[in-house]
Amino acid sequence: MDLAGIAALCALAGIPVTLMVARLQKRTALEQAEAAHRTALAQAEASHRAAMEAAQASHRSALELAEGAHRNALEQAQRRAEFEWEIRRWDSRRAVYEQFQQAVDQVRRLVFSEADVLPGTREAIYVIHELQHLVHMVAAPDAYSAAVTLYRSGIASFPYGSMREYRVRKWNEEIAPLRAALDEAIKRDLETPFPRRPQQSMD
């Protein structure tokens, strides 16, 4: 129905046309306001969802970065611990080898001395015997084997009560080659590729 028809109906019913038009305008305005409100709500909900998704994505990214940094820190700490353990192990081997060699040197000094009677021989031999246990704990297998052979086949069975000339000859012929084998085994063990110090990560 057009406006002329509406005006005619209003005239028959005794309703002022202006009142009817005002009501129609009010209803239209309300409908427009409701539509605008619904549009605004939809836009707000969309913006809220987008903001939540962005926040969740940022949170996940931050968690991944934190987890990566934590893993990297753990790996760095493990590499440092392994490096320090290798350093201590190498230092221990070197110290035990030096003690064993010094004990052998002490026996050699007794053998090469001018005295016919060698006081302190038993104590010097016992020191080497005890040091074998330390060598076994830290040495490479071939170095330990060479140390045991030197002690059992040379030091422990050496004729310490013999004359000096005989002692010196026996030492040079029997003990010196065994000690040379020990020196080579120790050299190989201590020259094993040394671990590189771990580099600090820049991540």
C-alpha cells in the first residue's frame, strides 16, 4: 500500500496522518538501530576472535621459543659437563702415570747405586705394586697391561741381591725394554684426541 492509501485509511479511522507517519518513522529507526547494533556486535565478536587467535598464536610461539632455549641450555650444560669430566679423567691418568714412573725411577736408582746391599728395595717395590691398582682404575687397557708386565716380569723378579755390574746389565737387557713399551703405551693414551671445549650458543 502506498502513502495515499495509508492516508485514506487514517482518514476513515480518524487517525491523524502525521501520527501514523511518526510511528512508521519510529519503527524504521528502531529497525535500523537494531540492524546497526547486530552489525556492531558481529564486528566486535569477529575482532575478539581475531584478537584471541593472535594472542594464542603469540603464546604458542613464546612457549616454543622458551622450550627451544631450555633444550639448548640443557645441551650446553651437558656438553660442558662431559668436557670437564674428560679433562679430569685425562689429568688423573697423567698424574697416576707420573707416580708410577717416579716409583720405577726410584727402583732404578737403587739398582744402579754403587752399594752391594740395597736398603729400601722392598718398600720401593711395594709402592709400584700398590700403584698398579690406581693405573688399572684410570689407564687405557694397553697401558695397564704394560705396567703389569713391567712389574711382574721385571721389577718383582729382579735379582736385587746381585753385584752392581750384573744388576745394571740385567736392568738394561730386561727392564729397559719393558719400560720402553710402557712409555709408548702411556704416550698413545695421553695423545688420544682431546675433547674440544664446547662453544657458547648464540641463540
